[in-house]
Amino acid sequence: MTLPPDLVQQLEKLLGPRLSQGAADRDHHAESASFHRAPPPDAVVWPESAEEVSEIVRACADAGVPVIPWGTGTSLEGHALATRGGVTIDLTRMDKVTDIRAEDMQASVQPGVTREALNTELRATGLFFPVDPGANASLGGMAATRASGTAAVRYGTMRDNVLGLQVVLADGRIIRTGTRAAKTSAGYDLTGLFVGSEGTLGIITELTLRLHGQPEDVAAAVCAFDSLEHAVECVNATIQSGIPMARIEFVDAVAARAFNLYAGTTLPETPHLMVEFHGSPSAVREDAERFGELAREFGAQGFDWATSPEDRTRLWRMRHGAYHACLILRPGATGVVTDVCVPMSHLPAAVAAAAEDIREAGLIGPIVGHVGDGNFHSQLLVEPGNEAEITAAKRIATRMAERALAVGGTITGEHGIGIGKRPLMAAEHGEGWQVMGAIKAALDPGNILNPGKLVPDRN
């Protein structure tokens, strides 16, 4: 679409050089971290306050122009692509940690603050923010997609760690949700409504976050298994035994090969578990010993323990670099990345079935996962523009989702919906999906907030 001249004039007056219609800026905001692409937005703006976001949204609402919030661009389902044109609101300049209340174990941040930047600010307090999706994502984007990550099995997801929000609505109003109290029973949970709404109900301009104490001691390890089934069954048994894991991650043999190529490691090219324990020195030692005994019952071998901060950093950097590592397996490829989450009792069968589908399709598709809560991912490597391969990869992703739903799981445990998984929403939610659409219509009657995502199209 072409932006109305009056709107451009308004935005120029408000933002000056922080409005761009240049091709390079627009093209940058037409990319995603996976294979999803869309035409570029008509303009990009960089606000520096909630008030500026409000003025931008109000002006675009008056003109009937879509607005799409942008964090760091690390989402995997095309959440921040301007599929219907409009103005991308890049929030990276709203990057202030506005308040740290160590006594309350809380922090307030603007949406452009990344998780790593927040934890750097917190080092002297003895606290940290635990939600860790791997990428150094913005906290606003993490809340919008209800992100989780490697430590969710112990510390929960963004749903559990966002106490309150400041949000700009579709008409430009600025509201606050939640409180600084430990709990509330006052009315609808508006914080929960906006966490996971993917920019379709409002634009997050501040977050109040729950912090956690840095553990007294930490130990991590990686160990190999002779089969995918044994590794995943070990995860299930570990959770059922009550061993308090801080992280328990699965990588299959294909991913292990990718790590060796990418990071120069020498992992056996078999399935592995990566684990981490937090607590007092005695508790960490006892938990690690219990896990080691249990894992050996499932054939685990080659335990490589990492107790120094440097060794642990290397271990988790390897896991967090999985996306880029796996691309090495097929130079020039892009990734159709998908995730599902199933009840723990169904995890071994779900992972095995996904691996068999990938083998039958003849694709390279490493499987990794935050399997301590039943969440696993596949990165299906396809040649850009090869429609046959892309179709096959999408078919595998759909089968993974269908199997998850059949056992009471979900089509996504953390990546969210965006444009990639929108066709599967009716299957998961039934009439509930229409209710989501009704909520969207009530809060955004002009359908300007990230249209074409998450909810059904309006008739």
C-alpha cells in the first residue's frame, strides 16, 4: 500500500529522521530468522517512548494503516512481517532498564531491552532473569510470543515471569496491567491476555518482570545415548523421579554432527542430553549423582561435566547456536523450523515419529528440544525456492502438530503462531479461535494491529 501523504507528514513531524521509507530499512524488516518472507513495510519508525508509540498508533489508526511491532527479528513464524503493508514500529531504541527493585525481586524494562542486557544489569544484585529462548531476543518480543526456553522446566515461561505491562492500544490509549504485588484477584487477567498476543491486541511499551536468585552452585553435563528412544525415555524418567532439573535438553545425532562441524567439538554422533542443576553445593552434587545413576540405566555414557562458568558457557553456547550450526549441514539452505509440545508420557513416541517422517521424506532435519516440559523442535533444511522441498517440510511440520493435538498437546510450545501456524489454530482451539477473533475485534475494530496473524480473518 502507499502511505497517505498526511500520515507521512505527521510522522515526520513527530519523529524526524526516525522515520524511514528507504529501501534498505524496509527490506531489513521484511526478513525473518526462518524461511518466512513478506513484502517490506511501507515505512519503518523508531520511537523512544510510550507516548511516541501512542502518537504513531493514533495517527495510523486515523489513516487505516497497519502497524507491526518489531523487536530483534529473531522470531521463527513470521510474527513481525508486514504481510499487508503499513508501518513497522521498531522498538529497539526503547532499551532502558527503568527500575530494579532487588528487595521485591522485580525489574521494569522497556520492550527493546534484551535478556542478556538485563542480566548484565543484574549481576551486582545477586538476581537474574531466567527465561532463555537461546537467541538474545528483546523482552518485549519474548512477552508478545510467550517465549520460554532452556530453563523453563524449572523457572517457567514468560507467562510465569511477567507481572505487569504497559500497553498501547489500537486507539492510542496507554494502559497498565498487573501490579507489583505477588498476587491479585482484581478482575480479568489483562497481563495474561497480552502475553502471547503477538502484537495483535496492543504494543507492549514496558514490562514488570519477576526475577530469581542466582543459584549458589551450578553444574552442567552432556552425555550420549545409543538411541533417540533411550535418550527421550531417560528424560521422562528423570522428570517422574522428581530430580529438580534447571535445564534438560535433547539433541539428536544429526544435531550432534552439526555441533561438531560448527563449534569444533568431538561429540559422538549419537543422541545426547544436556543437563544443568542449580542449588547449594550439596544439593547440586546429590542431584547430579541421582541423574547420572538414572541415565546409566538407559545406556548413557561419556559424561562430560562442566562446573566452571567458562565450561558451562561453552556448553550452552553450543546448544543456543543450534540454528546456525544446523545450517552448516546443507550450505545455502534455509530452515523450516517448527516446534510442538506434548504431555511427557507421549514425548518418546512423538519424537520418534517425527524422526521417521523426516527420514521418509529424505530431508535433513535435526531435532532438538527443551524436553523437560515436552517441547521439541525440528529444523528442516530446504533449498530456497524449491517448492517441492518446502511443501514436504511443511507437511512434516503439520503431521507433528496433528500428532501433538491427538494426545492433548499443542501445535507450538514456544515459537508462537505468526503466519506459519495460523492454519492450524482452528484444529487446536475449535470455537475458541473465534472467541480470540472476537476479542481482537473488540480491542482493534479497525484491524490495524499486526493484521493477518494469530486470529481468523474477519468476514
